[in-house]
Amino acid sequence: MANHLFYGDNLKVLRDSIGDGSVDLIYLDPPFNSNADYSYIFKDESGNHSGAQIKAFEDTWHWDDMVSGQALVEVRNSPYQNAAAMLDAMVGFLGKNPMTAYLCMMAVRLVELHRVLKPTGSLYLHCDPTASHYLKVLLDAVFGARNFKNEIVWKRTSSHNDAAQGLTRFGRAHDLVFFYSKGPKPVWNLQFSDYSREYTEKHYRSVEPETGRRYKTSDLTAAKGGGDTSYEWKGVPPPGGRFWAYSKANMAKFDEEGRIHYSKGSGVPRLKHYLDEMPGRV
């Protein structure tokens, strides 16, 4: 279904409206169990913040057998028995408290999120260090530890000087994003951004006079030979104990394309890599 928005409890939406194996990508930014209330702040006609606000949600969780206990039962009755065993172990170890209430809320949703993903789908879960260690274990139980791809650390602010406020710890200045795939061959498209000016001026210092193209060079020799790799190129042999990295035919092709830079004096060839052919910074 293209361009479709759902409003309401995501657990109900998942169960009532989202089919098995139908979703390519999931990103979730759930509550963090931060023990804080979050409100919508309204603006007046001038665009400035007004005193009007309403509570958006309360990120404080309380163990309630009617809610947390029911979620635990639902995970136990699901096909996700590893997740059920892990959640039982957490409740047994930590007790019935706000943290395990939060984990029960998350677990019952994580099994539904896994269900709706395609075999090639991926999930990104945004959290902070409050419960990240427990969420990681739950995700391993639901998705399988082998399908864990990355823990992405996002520095969201500069270091806080919390010690000046009487706290005896370092400032908490980062969030986390856990990246999991449903199966062994997820869709994977690297995204790139432009290199910084400092990077290009440092690594792509050379400029081709004829075209104005920036480039860097790399070694054209190799430690081990194989095939047609031991020859003189325009009167220059590879250095002692080394071989050319490419065959004579490939060297001729590079030369014809203008992709070889010859060192002044020695005439040693090096391969050109043009900046405008590089994809950018991952």
C-alpha cells in the first residue's frame, strides 16, 4: 500500500493491518524508558512558544499484570520461543519493575515487527544507553544474533558538564541505532555524501592540466606475480622483488586512457584515481 498513514497503537495496527513478510524497511524511535514526560509545545501567531502545551506521552513504565503480564503471556504464546525464554529470564533476574515492564512492551512489538518484514528486509531501532543492553539481547532473541549488522553510535551533542551539577559520572552525549536484517541477504544500498574540502585537498592534490580533474595516484606493483606481470614498461622494470599488478595489455589500456602518471626522473608509472569518479564518503 503506497502513501498510507496509520494512527493509533502500533501493536494493534501491526496485527490488524500489516501482512506477513510485506515490509522492506522498519525504523523505530520508541520511548527510551527515560522516566520523563513529553509534551507538545504550541506556538502563538508570531511563531514564538506559548505557555500552552499538552502531554504527548509519559515515558515512565510501571509493572501491571494486566498489561505487562499479558504482554509476557503473548510472547510466550507466539512462535518466538527464544524471545519468550529471554524475556522470562530478564523478568526472573530483574524482577517485576519499570524496566521489565518496558521490555515486555517492546518485546511483544518486536516479534510483530519481525513478522511483517520481508526476508530481504531490515530493522533500525533507535534507543539510548538507558535500556540498550537489554534491547540488544531481545533483538538477538527475535532476529537471531547472526542477523545483527551494526551498532551505530550517534553523537547527538557535545559533552555535558554534568559533574558541575553534582553528578559523579561523565555526560551522556550519544544515542544508539541497532541495525538487524531478517535474513542473510538483505537489500543493502550504501549512501554517500560529498567529501569535505579538507579531504579532497589533502588526498586529491594533483590536478590534470588538460582537463582540470583532480586525482590521486596508487602503486602499480604487487608483492606476488601471476601471469604476464614481469616485464619492462616503457623501459622501467618493477622494483626488485616485486611485480606489476596488471598485465601488459591492461597497462597499455590504462596508458591509452591517460590514467597513468609517470614520476619525474625515474619514469615509474602510478595509476590515477579521479575524484569525480569516486562515489563519496560512506
